[in-house]
Amino acid sequence: MEQTNLLNEFSEPTFEYASAGQRFVNYLIDLIIFYVLMFIVGIFIGIAAVAGVASTESVAITILTYVFAIAFYLLYYTLLEGSKGKTLGKLVSKTKVVTEDGTPMTYNKAFFRSLSRLVPFEPLSVFFGLKMWHDQWTNTMVVKDN
């Protein structure tokens, strides 16, 4: 009996991959949150531009908006996935991100996972296999959170 308990204590953790539907829900919720927050920031950038705080040059405003959007995108995913392995979308769908060996996420791994999401056409990688590129390249996986 005691030997069985020891085996269970040191056995490999088993994970069930998140379904495509759960991953899509994650994506939609996180995308909506991102755009709502970017809309709010855009209002402030517009007010600053009109008030003369920022350059009224449209190219400068566009560049500022892109830089902020990329920085916010990286921060959102890095901070949330690095701390608990969950974004707000993953909280709703009851999933989380872990490394392939089952260890919790680190901020470093979460940052590189977030960076790889910025690769053009990365969302289309869902059609090329079970794991998306940002999972493959960082040796991570999205699993059901039991």
C-alpha cells in the first residue's frame, strides 16, 4: 500500500489537451479585451494629439499606436501567462498553459511565447497540426485545468 502511494507521488503528471473550441474561446476573449483596452488608449492618444501633447503628425500618432499596441500585447500575455499560466480567456474556458514537461510557466517562457504570436500568419498555424507555432517553438501546451 505504501509503495503505491510513493509511485503516485512521483509519477508523471498527465494532462488533457484543451480542445480547439476552448482555444478559440481563449483567442476571442483575449482579442476582445485587447481591442477594448486599445480603444480606450486610442481615445487618450487622440486627446493628447488634439491638445498638442503628442505630435499632430498622423505618421507619428500611427507609429506611437503600433508601438503601444505591441508593447501592451506582449505585457498582457507575458504577465498573465507567466504568473499563473492563464489569460482572462483561459480563466473563462478553464484552461492553462504549461511547459511540455508539466512544469508551470515562467515569465521568460511566457515572453517568448508572446513574441512568437507576433509572427505573421501565426494564427493560421492551427491548420498545420495539433499545436500552434507559439506552442511548438516554446515547448508549451494549453491543457484543461482540472
